[in-house]
Amino acid sequence: MTPVRVLAVASEVYPIVKTGGLADVAGALPIALKTHGAEMRTLMPGYPEVMRRLTGADEIRRWPDYFGGPGRLLASSHEGLDLFVLDVPHLYARPGNPYVTSDGVDWPDNGVRFAALSRVAADIGRGLVPAFMPDVVHAHDWQAGLAPAYLHYDGGPRPGTVMTIHNMAYQGKFDRALADGIGLPRDATFDVHGLEYFGGISFLKAGLQFADRITTVSPTYAREIQSDEGGMGLGGLLRERSSALSGILNGIDVEVWNPETDPHIAYRFGSEDLAFRAANKAMLQQQFNLDSSDEAPLLGVISRLSWQKGLDLLLEAIPTILGQGMQLALLGSGDRDLQDRYQAAARANPGRIGVMIGYDEVLAHLIQAGSDALLVPSRFEPCGLTQLCALRYGAIPIVSRVGGLEDTIVDIGEAGRDATGFKFGPVTADALAGALRNANAAFHDKASWRRLQLNGLATDVSWRNRAGEYAALYRSLVASRGA
């Protein structure tokens, strides 16, 4: 099998920098691809945390003026990942979140910051690093969306290009005047078949317009985003490019998420000793100041608190949770009003509802290992990773019928003995309440509940097969361009 070389371009990569599922994919896919004959190097920005973790980095290129200040391209590795790092301090040497200020406002120069990342990706694609000539440039989300556009407008021979959509809600929209400072032709910003987007420009649209192949993170989401509603302004373009669009499910790192070896949980377990989950449940109840009880179904939530995630609907379902004798342990942050309302619900229902605002990786593992069921009531969900972790840990997913949730969970009402969880639709508070009642009834049927757990534990949620689909896509693209 001829190896295929791929340059991935991502604004965050786990375990170095993470704000969401994009980082998990960007961190796990390169390693999983190694067994499929694909060599992937990942280009990312040199944020402070990235620069602190680099060891033995080699300087590949230095620029006295790169988008307004000095910059360097470095090559390094970290925990099995082969990296290119764009070290441009005036763009990336900022504390905290990669995208927003400490006040939660987008950095005003985000357009320039991520145009710079895409520009060097295109240059690597054209031979900037002679020792690594990629066959394919794989751009992740809007932050890398200009890479296919630069390669298109540069003209001449180029590698194949793939654009992956992790969430259509984030489109990288900017004033068209930005194009003057980032090296794109002015005509491109006025062309509906270029970057033009409702009077401005969109980095995501650029990637969708010019990439040879488009992927998203589940087959159902690939269908949903071709609608006007799901496409969020880009549905028409995606319908036009439907022959280039496919959905490939995400996986999870089954070494990181492994209840038999997990150092973050109270008691390790596997399919043969599920009874030991009780020790994790007891610890979780203690952490969230919940009443100690084996018989109260404990619902876990690990989520951004937002309208997209349906967390307002879950608030409406709290009377059902209480009425069914359930408990709720929620870890997340986001919308300030939702944060306040959840904290108020916890104060009003001590011992029954526990809320921790923020994110804690250790606590996230304990929620998976100790909760009886994991709630994901999203209004839209490209793929979702928490429900995959839940399957791995014996927490039964209760999810809405959207995107990757639809594709990864087998509903008890449809599959009976082969089921892995509960799905509800439409995405309303009433439908969610119905699913909660069904889950409560199943929980008290111990044989039924154990069967759900064992089915989940037997589900392949790894990257093994999913990485193979990406490798096949890359090879197909290379073959089509060489034909």
C-alpha cells in the first residue's frame, strides 16, 4: 500500500489545547491513521500553552514580517503527534481561550490570525517544507477554511484538499475589507462563487467552495446541513456540492476513555464487573453533594450550556426528574442566564440536583463512570463525543434524534435487546420528559438495564474503522487528481 501524506490544519489539538470536540478529533485521527498507511502532520498556532509544551523543536522557516510581525515555522512532536507550529507571537501569544478575550469577546483580529494559519498551510502544500510534500491538505473548520481558497487562487499544481465541518454554527464571518490585508484577490470577495457571503466574507464558505472533498462528522448531519435550516445560510452551496460531501462518524481515544485503566475514577471496572460502578456513583454523589442512594437513577450532563445543546429544555424537565425520584449532576459553562438558572435549581433542590460551573477533565471522567445515564438533549449535534464515552463506561445515553446522536445510539423502542439507549424527538421538553420516564422504568428493571450497559460496552466507538474511511477518502482523492 502506497503511503499517503496528509497535512492537517487545526486551531486546537488535544492534549495540548482544547475547547471542544475539534481538538479531540485533531488529536486522535493522526495516530489512528498510522495503521492505515497514512502519514499525517498537523499544523497548529503557537499559542502560549503550545510553546510551553514543545521540546526539541526545529526551526523550518523564519519571516521578518508575517502578517504584521516576525514569525517562525517550527517542527516538533508531542505524545505521538507530528506537528508544525506557526509561532507568530503578535497573533497567538495571548492568555486563555484561543478565540476570545477574558471577557468572552472574539479577538478583533481573528480574521488575520487564522488567515495566517491557512496561508502557511497552503505554502506547505506547495513545497515550503521539502521533506514533507503532502498529497492532501485537510482543513478543519472555519479557522482553516482559507487553505483551500489560497491553493485555488494561487494557481498551478497543488495537493488535493479536504474540508471538514465540525459545526455549521461557526462560519468565520468577516468584513470583506479584510481580504486586502490577507493576500486574496479583491474579486474573490464580490463573487458569490468565491468568498462573498451576505455582503461580507466567510472562511467556512471559502473552504466549502474550493475544497475537492467535504466531510462532516456524521452521516445524518451531512444530510441535515443540506437543508436551509441546517445549513445556516450555506445549505444551497452544500446541495450544489452534495456529490463531494460525505459524513464520517467521529471516534474517541479508547486509551484515554477506558474504564479498566482510567486513573481519574474511583474504581476501575469492565463488562465483567459492572457492579463496581457503584463505587464511582457514590463518589460522584459525594462530589456533587447529592444524597447517597443506589436506587435513585443518577443523570449526568457534561455540556456547554447553550440553546444548541438543549439545556433550556432540560431545565423545563426538572419537575419530571424530581417526580421520578432521579438525581442530576451537571458539569458545564456557557450562557450566563442558564448558569444562573441551574445554580438556582441546585440551591432549591439540595441532595437532588448538583451543578458545577466550568470544565474539569477529571470530573468529566467520574461523571461517565458514576452516572446511570448521560443526557444529551441537543437541538442539533454534528456528532457528539460524550455519548460515545458513555457507551464505553456503561452510562446509558438519553439523546435527541439529531446528527451523530441519531447515528450512534440504538433506541430501546426500536431495537429491543440490541438497544444501547433512549432517543427522543421532536426536540421538545415534553419529548425529553417522556424519554426520562422510559429510562426510569428501565432502570428499575435490572436485567433490562444491564443488557443496555453490556450492549454499549460492546459497541466499537474507537477511531479504527473511522480512520480507515478517512484513509480511503484521501486515496480516492489522490487517485482522481492523478487520473
